[in-house]
Amino acid sequence: MTALASPAACGPEIRQERGQRAVFCGLTGIVWLHRKIQDAFFLVVGSRTCAHLIQSAAGVMIFAEPRFATAIIEERDLAGLADAHEELDRVVRRLLERRPDIRLLFLVGSCPSEVIKLDLSRAASRLSADFAPAVRVLSYSGSGIETTFTQGEDACLASLVPDLPRGTETPLLVVGALADVVEDQFARLFDDLGIGPVRFLPGRRAADRAAIGPGTRYLLAQPFLTETARALDDRGATRIPAPFPLGAEGTTLWLAAAARAFGVTPAKVVAVTEAGRARAGRALQAHRAELSGRRVFFFPDSQLEVPLARFLSREMGAELIEVGTPYLHRTHLAEELALLPDGTAVTEGQSLDDQLDRCRAARPDLTVCGLGLANPLEAEDLATKWSIELLFTPIQGYDQAGDLAGLFTRPLARRARLEA
Ligand code: SF4
């Protein structure tokens, strides 16, 4: 089912589409979040399917001490719920005895009906009281019924906000899991701009909790943080509207938005960002010939699609056939949408078969999609890029702009080699 939403005189053409979807559930976020918060542990309360998903999504990485696991809750009736709570308590107790390094434990809900019946937020409060102050226990849902893919990160970060102290000590909070190397680069740039102290959510350790309150301004580093932003707004913090820091242009506009909010002059922004812009410009130049004029089709998956499309079109000269996104937060993405070429086809939601038909008819040079669609499309001789790689790879900021472009040129180069 397709509906045309508020056609604008110019700007992108946004349509909504409903139907069958092919998107990961929010449990997937654990795969990058557990690397970010170094003393946290993610305990998925789920089924064997959930355990398999987490294992196979994370299977490429080997850890001596993994920071996630699945407590498998088998089917049981309502009468067995008390046992399920006791079992969960037992699992948590055993885990914390074995792993005294854990300071923050997330109970992550999933979609099997026997898990939905469990009240994980109550379980988290009970366990938090038992293990305080050494360990805090929080809960959120990564269920495929409630969340897609990156919404797992949103739910996780939103669960952290009520746990942050109230205060005015944080003038700027950067929100969204970033690789440590990227975070360090941004911290230096904000410092050079004279903005600070800057704190990041999530922090690298459980004890790293920024005090938030009225007077805190926050800058989203990821476009999929609707619930987290709502929780920060409820705390009295104010969002700084900005595009996202992907590519040289996105990074400059993101920093400039923060600079404006803190009264830093445009001349200072130009001076502070000059070296970074030059490095990014050189790195992007190496990929531009490969991407210029290439026709790109985005299936909805990560919610990064609109900023990525803006980067590919404006900085790399690619042509956008369709930009699918599972959800479109029109306020958080307003600055991004304004930068897309007029008439860009943006589709919110998904009707999988219809979208596959449009993709096949268009025969794009590159299709950005989830893992499940990549193999069938490759078999039809279409070059694909797994959108999940855009979450695992550091891609934000000036020094990662070349790597970001490289993620798109690699499948094209591989295809060219195969054809040769
Ligand atoms: Fe599947 Fe639901 Fe578990 Fe995700 S949470 S792996 S969709 S059963």
C-alpha cells in the first residue's frame, strides 16, 4: 500500500509505503554497543532464535570475555512466570559472580510471547536494588515487534537517560554511539572551537554519567535516536538542529551548528576545520571518479539512508534512484532533507515486493541494503553494499570521510574485477 505524503513544490518527494518488510530487529545494536560501553553487559532475555541472531551477527568477532549472552526463556504458561523471574534472578546472580568487572547490566527484551509476559523493567529495578552500588541494572526492548535494527541503540540510550544525574554541568552532550577514535577527534575539535566541556552518550564506562538538565544542549551524532531525544527533551535539554557528521560537508555543518549555538564566530569555525576539511577533500578525491554518475538505490534498513544519500549525491556526484528508510523523523532530518536534490524519491516504510520490482527495473549501479537482500540481488548481477557495515565501521568526521566513500567504491571495484 502506498500513500503520497505532502508533496512539496521543491525538495525531495516523500512517500510512505506499507507492506512486507525485511529489516533486522533491534537486538543487532548489541553488536556495536557492547564494544562501546566497556564495563557493560547485555543479557538478552529471549529464545534460541535470538541467541542465533546475536551469535551470527557478532560471529565475525572473537572476544576472550564476551559482553553479551542470551538467557533462553522456554515456553511457559502464566503460572510459570514466577519461576521465570526466579530463573532470571539466578542467571543474573551467576553472571555477576563470575564477572565482577560488570558495572552496568542491560536486560534486553525480545519478541517471543513468553518474554513479553515478563516485566523486565520491574526485574531490572529489583536486581538494581540487590546489586547496588556495584552494578546498575537497566532494561530495554530489542524486540522485532517494537524495534528495527538501529532502534535497538535508540532504546538502549533512552534507558540510560533517566539514570543520568540532574545538573547543569554539561553544556554540550553528543548523543549516539561513535567509535572511540571518532569521539576523540570530535572532542579535540570542540575544544579548539572553545565549546565545552563536551560529554558523550553513551559514555565509555558505566560511571561516565553526564549531568543533564535545562541548560544542556545536545547534538545528535546518529539520525535514529527518536526516543533518546525525547527523554533528553523531557529532562529539559535542547537539541541543536544540524545535519549529521557524514562526509566533509556534513561534518562541517554539524560542527558549525554547535558553534552557532555557543556563539562561536563563523571565521573561527573556518579556521578550526580548515585542516580537517583539506584532509577529507584529498581522501574523497580518490573515490570521486568511481562514484560520480553512479546510480544508487537504498533499501530501508539503518535509518542512515538520508544522510548517506546526501553525502553520495552532493560530495561524490552519485545519482539517487530511491532513498528508502524504515522511519523518517522529519524534524531531526529536516536539515538533511533540505540538502537532497529536488525531486529525490524518498520512501518511508517498506513494501518489499514493490520495492524489489522498482530496484530490478532501475538496474542501479549500487544497491545499499540489509544482509538478507544482498545475496539474491548479487545473484541478479546487482552490486550491493550491506548497510550493517555502515554501523560497524567508523565513518563520521573528517578523517573517516575517505573510509566512508571507500565502503561504496569497494563493491563496485570488486564487480569490475569479476567482469574483467
Ligand atoms: Fe527474532 Fe524477535 Fe529474537 Fe529478534 S527479538 S531475533 S526478531 S525472536
